[in-house]
Amino acid sequence: MAFQTVFSWRLAWRYLRGKRGANVVPILSRISMFALAVGSCAMIVLFSIFNGFEDLVKDLYKAFYPEVKITAARGKFFEVSPAQMKHIGAVQGVSAVTRVIEDNVLLTANDEQQVATLKGVERNFTEVNDIKPFMFQGVPEVQSLPVPTAVVGLQSANRLGIQLNNVFSRVSVFYPNVTAGNFALHPQDAFQNLQLKPAGVFRIQDEFDGKFILAPIERVQQLFLQPGKYSSIELALQPGASGTAVQRSLKSILGSGFVVETRYEQNKTLYMVMASEKWAVYGILVLVLLIASFNMVGALTMLVLEKQKDIAILKVMGVQRPTLRIAFLMEGMLWAVIGGLSGILLGFLFCLGQQHFHWIRLKGAFIIEAYPVAMQLADFVVVLLTVVLVGLAASWYPAFRAVKSEDISLRAD
């Protein structure tokens, strides 16, 4: 069996390196390898670009979506005791814990209005949510005294005409007063009001820049008339810690009254869409490779016809049909592997150049200048396996055609 495999391999290698006759088989074989190289290169490049955008989006979402988030199973706000906070902080894998209270409010400044989400945060909020890299101006921390400060998104700052260098600049925050009586008799009591001094502006993307505003948690609790209550508890994990393991531990501590979500579960739809887009592109490129493999089928079939005398001689010498079949299968696999590895190498070099030299740039106002690229070993393995399988499928028919062909006369021209 080993001898047959070695013989098949050497025969396939000889046909690959044999001298070129005056026919189209060598040309078609090179075209087949080139088509597979282009397809595999496109796969590597597109996969790496999708990975780059996925990593970018994940980095952006770190600013307002913690690694683990605890919310109430029912209701908007909840209380948490010092003992519960102590147990949460003591869970293995947790590095930082912060409490947050948030709800929708109306912002007004310079005769402009906007609905936004006001987040009351503690001073260690930046230890859990990575907002510092996205600060456009000012500082990311908020303070309660002597004047409560706020951190707003760039889009909201532009819409409301906020200027950090103006000491008189203020943002008025309005929230419905649930304790008010008759609004018709006392309309001024319909809303709670809080004055905030802008201290920082962040720039992430429109989804965040026009939505969130940060303020001191104690002032926001007063505004919402929810002293000592929170809307979520957010956690940062230690490097290498498992979010799923921490989630299980927290559920056992807190019980059914709370919902514990990982960052993936907080944005499940987003992650599913990104993954589905990547594999949809993979499916399209596989179809392209399959179409390209038709050329390989034709080239191998013509190679079988060209080598009829060789096949007849080998049969007379006692070479078994399976050995001949494997030889032509290996021939097709050699074409596929050579084309696939060439394309993978080209894709790798292109992605490496894009990472270092930013050849292809993004047009417009983006937080990055060029298309992001992130190469993953798993993508290279998937592409190589795909090319091998496509080559195997394309070689199957010509290989069986070779052993089923009728014996011909060795005297034939």
C-alpha cells in the first residue's frame, strides 16, 4: 500500500513537472492554479478585513458595554446592599465593580433640545468601561462638588452648542417628576431639573456620541428621585478570566431577581450579524472557487486523454487501477494546493502591507484612516481546507475517467 502511494505521488509529480507539449493542458493547468490563487487570496483579504472591523466594533463598544452587567429581572431600578456588593467584588475573576443609574432625559442648552440617556456613574466608572481612549476634549471623570460636571458625546455637544472653554456653559437636564400632583395647577412641578457643567467630550461613533451623557451618580439619583437605587452594576474582569464562569458565580449569589449578561449577550444581535456577514461572504467565494474548478476539471480531463498511452503501458506493467486513480487525484490536489498556497501567501503579504502602510484608506470622517486588518490562524486553515476540498472534488471525475478508459493499442499514433 505504501509503495502504491509513493508510486502515485511520483507519477503525479512527474506530470506536474513534465516537459510541455504543444497543447493547451499546461496552459489550462496554470489558469486553474491562478484562479484558485485569486480566490484564496480574496478569502484571506476579506476575512482579515471583517476581523479588523469586528475588533474595531468590539473596542468601540467597550466604552459603554462592560464585560459583565447585572440588571434587575423586573423593574427599572433596584437596591443593592453593602453585603451583596462585597460578595460581587469577591467573585473570582472580577477586578472592578461600579454602580450605574440611567434613564432617558431631555437636554437643553443654548435654546436647543435633545433627548438623551443620562448615566449616573461613580468615580471608578473608567476602570470598568474603557472610555479614556475616545476622549475628544476635556477629562472623562465627573465630579459632584462644587459644581456637578458632565461628559457628553461630540454629536450632542455640537447639537447643543456646548463649549468646554466657556465657564458659563451649562446643560439643563429635565426628568419627569413622578411625585408631582396636579400638573395643570402646578406645571412647574412636572419636571425635575439638574444643571450640569460640561467637563469632557468623547468621540466614538454616532450611536454613542448622540445618545449618552455622564454625570455624578448621587446627583442623578436625586434627579430621578431614586436615592440609594441603581439601574445596573457593571464589572470588569481580570485578564484571562472567563466571563461565563463569572456569570455563573454571580447568578448563584444573586438569585433569580437579577439578570447577569456578558458583553456578548448585551450585544447578541450585533455579534450574530457580524458573524453571518463574514460567512455569507465565505459562501459566495466558495461558489467562485467551484466555478473556477470547472476549468480544472477540463484541464485534468484533457491530461487524462493526453496520457492514454502512459495509462495503457502502466496497466500492462501491472499497475492497479486504484493506483492510477490516486495518481490523477494527487495531480489535481497538487494544482489546488499550489494555487491555494500561492493565494494565501499573496493575501498574507497584502494584509501585512495594509497593516503597516495603510494602502487602502477610508473616505470620509471616520475614527480610523484605513481599512482595519486582523489576520487569524483559523482563517488560513479554513481557506486551505476549502481549496483542498474544491481540488479534490474537481479531480474526482477525471481520476475515475482515467481508470475507466478503454485500453488502446500501443501502436496507435
